[in-house]
Amino acid sequence: MKLGDLPPEQIGVRCSIVRGGSSKGIFFLEHDLPPAGGERDALLKRIMGTPDIMQIDGLGGGNLLRSKMAIIAPSARDGVDIDYTFAQVELDRDVIDYSGNCGNISAGVGPFAIDAGLVRAVSPVTEVRIYNTNTDKVLVAQVPVAHGRARVVGDLTIAGVPGTGAEIVMDYRHSLGAKTGKMLPTGQRTEWLRLESGKDLEVTICDVANTAVFVRAQEIGLRGDELPIEIDDNAATVRLLHEIRGKAAQRIGFTSDWRNVDTDSPLLPFVVFVSPPSSYVAHSGAAVSAQDMDLKARLVFMNRLHTAMAGTGSMCIAAASRVPGSIVQQAVRAPAPDRKLSIGHPNGVMHVVVETTAADTVDGVRFDRLGFSRTARKIMDGTVYVPCGEL
């Protein structure tokens, strides 16, 4: 038998590596993948190199912010250009989660679709309407273009990303009630969770872009300016945050037993602990001034502290900051800033747009604008290979 007659030992799949905001993901055209289901899941996890904390035999970067995927297809929905499915792949557990969206990765979807020829480029800015299958919501990306392609060069800086890039404006106004259908899933601006220790903890559960449970940092023994190593290496704190997440998930029906939240709902809800502004040293070593922020926030997902700030997390924080009496609103510098919010996170400050009008509703507010600016850049186009016998 000739070598050329032997069956191939690996299969190849087209993909791109794209940095969106302060995350990095593997982007696929949906028609290059198997249909949604077990075969696709097995392929995507093997592409990343999961389960393995280092992801050494795949494209994953051994970090949750670099273990993300986006699946893109033209949309058949009226008024929508692109269907986009986000996948979060775990590191050391054999898990792939589709329950939520990633705001940073979503910033790369518009440019990717334009460059792939799925959306016609219109200079100087192309509006891309994106249906996120995970949350059943429409996002709108304003993508700068030149010469028929998404622009990369610009003067926007974002914390956690070196250099500058072209500004992509993401509109999340239509993402209220992303997973539960309500901005306040329980109809309460604040409520109480009973911990196993017997302590009652006041929280706000909010569902905008992704679902999050908010708690005051000081109420769980934290300062509010912690860096990832201080949280991730503290087993007692991780257990407490896991319990808060699980009990919030049980409260809103994501799991029937809070102890099973990592299996039943690996990604959501996020846990976000907030505190008033103060100066601190960022993950990068840079000094962050209290004067540059309206509050501090630390976001925990998959039991690890985000090294910066999730884009969807920033939208949920911004929305909750306008709900009178919420845990987030109480942490914001007084008087509350008009039309914007600046969030101090582990790697600097993120600025978001939030414009509201008072409303006679449970949450007490209507959103006129809700969004943020990101940069994105395609890093590579190519083919990823996976051993045939492992699928």
C-alpha cells in the first residue's frame, strides 16, 4: 500500500484566530462544522485541547479568556445580518458551555463577517446586526471600514490590550432579560440569600447581556480591589463565591440544587462583587486612580476572577447601576454620572455608555442607550488539525 493510499490520521477545519476586546477566540464559519450536537462539541473541545489545564495539544491558551469560540453564519431572520453562537470551553474539565454570550468576542463578529464577505462593507461605518443564538437577542455593531474591509488601525485604547485600534461600537440595548426574559428575574431590586454559614447576604440579581449576581465586596470579606491571584488561590473565597453563584442560580431556576451549578449552568450567573471607588495597582502594574472610576467591580466566571472586565458583564453592571436601590447603584460615586459609567476592574478602567429615563416599572428605568466600545483584530486564518481517532 502506498503512503498516499493510507487514510488520513487527522482532519482539518478552517478557522481564524481573532482578538475581540480583551479576549481571544477561534472563529468558524458554521458550514465548516458538524451540526450542533455531540459531534460538534467533541470537535470544538479537541480543537482547544480540553480537558487539560494547559491546553497544550490544542489552540487554547490555558486561560478562560483564551478558551473561547465563535460560530458565524448568514442569518435568515428579518432585519438581521449574522447568526452568532458563542462557546466557552473549560480548561481542565470536559465542558463546553453555550448558555451565555461574550461581549468582548462579540466585538470581533462584525469585522469577521465583513471580511468573510457575509456583510457588504459600506464606508466609513458598516452597521452589522447580529443575532446571538445563546441569548436570543440582537446586538448591533458599528464597524469602521475602508477599501471593503474592516479597519484595524485607530486611536482607541482599551484596558488590557496593548496599543490602539479602530473603534467598534457595540449596542446592547436589546439585551435586557437575555436569559430569563426579565431584567430583574425575581422582580426584586435587592433580595437575600441564606448561606450555609447561616448568614443572610443581600444581593441584586440582574439579567442584561448575561445574568449576574451582585454583592458588596465588604459583605464577603473582600476589599474590592483584588487581583486574580488573590481570589483564584484562596480556596475559602472560591468556595464562598461558588455558593453565592449556586444559590442565585437556584433562585432563578438555572439549577435545582445550588451544589450542582457547575454542571447544570457552568457559565452563568456571573458573580460580581462591587465597591466604591478607590485607587489601586492594576494587574498590569499600572496605577489606577479613584478619580477615574465611578465604582470598582470584580467579575468571577467559571470560579475564576476575570483579569479585566467581560463586555457583557459591563453591560449588566451599567444597567444595574441605574436601578434605584440596587447593590450596584449603592456603590456608584455620588452623584451618579450622566450618560456614562466608568468601571474600575483588575486591569484598569472600562468606560461604557448608559442613558436612561425613569419609568414606572419594577426596575424603575428605561434604557435609551446601552453600549461600549472595543477594538478587534484578526490574527490568523488557517486550518486546525484534529486526530481522527479521538472524535
